[in-house]
Amino acid sequence: MTEFLDAAARYSFVQHALLAGVLASIACGVVGTYVVVRRITYIAGGISHCVLGGIGAAVYFQQVHGWAWLTPLVGAIAAALAAALIIGLVSLRAKQREDTVIGALWAIGMAVGVLFIAKTPGYAQDLMSYLFGNILMVAPADLWLIAALDALVVALGLAFYNQFLAVCFDEEFARVRGLRVEFYYLLLLGLTALTVVLLVTVVGIVLVIALLTLPVAVAGHFARRLWQMMALATVFSTIFTTLGLAISYKPDLPAGATVIVLAGAAYLGVLLASRAMRGRI
């Protein structure tokens, strides 16, 4: 821990990693709560795995064709939003085919990303960092984009709090009251897609769903209202990402995997403690 604190004080890349973790945790707490309450983690999983297709395409066109503006983060945003729109429309209009479409996009997105990365000279080895995250490689330019995404996600998530609340808990009643359920559902999926992109920078594609749901699951044991769950999930996610970075630094462990192990251990601990308390009562 001492080595990490010293590195955090001296090295900018560690400071950038800590800041990226905090920014991603804010969006994770807000949107992750909606995802868990609405029970759309399987949709978020499909979106997250489509992100690799956008990253792979961005890396390929940037390195092979010189499209400097098309960074991996930009490619991830485009792929995530496209996947959210497709899955959302299918979910609303063809529910009987929803699982099939999500599974197809999940597989195709991953396959396309692998193919693009494989055809990019010198970049095949970076596949692991996209899959499992490499928060220590966050660039200063990416931080600005992450901050902008975070501000947008949180602003919309809080601005439409009541609408999302209605869509998550009682969709039919919201429709009867004249709320545009389809619009707000697609907007929620769009915010989920942007949050997935933020979390990919922290823990990678494979582990993104865990960070989107575990802090919320822990917070659910202490919160009685939705906004309380959001606040606590943000705090827990920040703690997990910061401790994960600190613990993984000296032994050179994958930071993303360390974060998820901490989050999982915390969830299991809270779950067991809660059951033990109920047993005593």
C-alpha cells in the first residue's frame, strides 16, 4: 500500500487511473441502479460485448488508414449506442426474439472486434487489455471524454429520475398515465451503453457487468429509496476501484480483476451477514 501511495503522489498515470475510476463509479452508481431495478443486466451484457467490435474497428482504421480522430473510445461509444438502439427496438417490438437478437449481437460484436484487431499490425496483443481492462493506460485525452460522458449520463439520469422510476417499477401504469415509455426505455438503454463504455476503461468488457451490478447489490442492503441506492452504489464502486488499484499495484496484478474480486467478496460478505442477522431475529 505504501508503494501505491508513493506512486499516486509521483506518477501522473496513477493519478489518471484513480480519476478514471472515480468518474466511472459515478455513472455506475446512477445507471447501474436503474439496470438492476429494471432487471436488464442481460441487455447490458449484450451491449458491453458489442463494444469490442467498435474498439477493433477504431484501432484498425486508426492504425492502417490513418484516421487519427477515430480512437478506441470513440469506436466503443458508437458500437455501444448502436447495439442499445437495436436491442431496445427489438425488445419493444418483438419480445419473442429478444434473446436471439441479444445473443447474436453479443457474438457478432466480439467476433468482429477480434477480426479487426487481428488484422491490425502490432495490436493483437492489446486484446487482453480490452477484454479485462487496463485502467493504468488511460490517456489524458481520454479523461476529458470520460468526464464529458459521465456528466451527460449523470445529468440525464437525474433529470429524468421520476420518468425512469416509473418505467422501472410500473411500466403499464406509466403508459396509462401518458408517459412515453418507449422513449424513456430507449434513453435508459442509451445511458446504459455510455456507462458500459466508461466501465470498460476500468475493468474491461468481460467484467463490466460485475461492476455495473455488484456495488448496487451491496447498496441495496442498506438503502430504502432509489436515490439512496444510487449514492451508496457510487461510494462502494469508488471504494472498490480505488482499493483494487492499490492492492494490484505492487504484485502487478490485473487491476480490473482485482476490483471485481473485492466487489464480489463485499457482496457475499454483506449477503451472509444479512442472512445471519435475519436468522437471529
